[in-house]
Amino acid sequence: MKRVLLKLSGEALAGEKKTGFDEAVCMRVARQVKKLADDGVEVGVVIGGGNFWRGRTSETIDRTKADQIGMLATVMNCLYVSEIFRYAGMKTRVFTPFTCGAFTELFSKDAAIGGLSAGEICFFAGGTGHPYFSTDTATVLRAVEIEADAILLAKAVDGVYDRDPKTDPQAKRFDRVSIAEVIDRQLAVVDLTASILCMEQKMPMYVFALQEEDSIVKAISGTFDGTVVYVDEE
């Protein structure tokens, strides 16, 4: 793979603290992305905001405002992780779909692809810029726009299961599964809007556990341990 979009959950970056950041976790991510960049892989990054805010759980705040707060949470996450990446020796840029003063750059496809081609790690913060769309949808949208070869989904679980492995010990993991089956069986890899966009745009996903040793590097190597969500029927 020449160019990938890495999706990180905010909760995963918080580690055992559940909120905020676990710097050791972020440094492990940075070291792995540095390996990819040193090997010539171009990397874009989307980060969720769940370590700060989950607007949909609020019963007192208007959904649009709650989602806007969530967008700002993703901006904070990208700014923080971008600086960790810089400390690890990478050049970075942070894009948002709305103006954030001097903090970020306004997203454009040309600027993002230009940065990636120059070896910069490009962060895509702020979701799609609109309420009612999750960072899952933003992930697929940006992956399509930057013409990524695949999406790398670093999650708390080590792949896609037929049932929730947290509640059902008999749940079985898929090594490979089509995006059509993911949609039909509502396997919750990403939300439905994102899943359909993946299917329409033929965007494969590699799903794996962030906490596994070198899991990001392995996701694009021959030692991948997770689930490949493919598009075309084989």
C-alpha cells in the first residue's frame, strides 16, 4: 500500500485512564507510524473524540450543538497527537472542514494530497464539519478524497466478530468478510453511512486491535492479525 488512512479511537488513546490522553500509548502509535513513513507509506489520520465527549449520550443538549462539541474534541485530539508525532521526528499538518484560526488549515483535497506526497502526516480533524455524521463517515470520506489504498481501523477489539465478543464468549472472528455482509448483518465495523460509502467507493478496511504489539505496522505487512473487510466478491 502506498497511501493509507489510519482511524484511531479517542478512547484507545486515553488508555486505561478512559479520558484525556495516555502519552505512552500515543508514543507507541507515533513510533509505528514513523516506521510506515520511513518505508515510504503516506499516512492520513482521523481520530475520534470519545475520550472527551460523546454528544449522543446527552439528554439536555441539542443534538447539533452536542455534535459540534464532539467535532472540537477531535480537533484537540489531532492537535495533541500531531505534536507527539512531531516529537517522534515526523512532519505533520492538521486539516479541518471549518476555520479554526491559526490552529489548523482548511481542508482541501489538493493541499492534503500535496502534504502526503511530501511525506507529511496529515490529520483530518473536525469530522465532516456537519452534525449527524460520525467520525466513521469522515474517515471513509477523507480516505476516498485522498485516494487511499485502504483504511486501517485500530480498535479496542482484534477484528470483526459475528457477535459482540464482550458479551458472547462464543463469538467468532472473521479473517475476511465482505462489506456487503457487514451491512446485511449489521456487524458494526463502522456505522451504516460509512459502510455504504465504503461499498460504493470500493474502499477496503483492515480492522485490528491497537493494543497489540506493532499492530499498525503489521496491518500492511504479511503478519496482519485482524479482519480484512473487502469490497469485491471473490
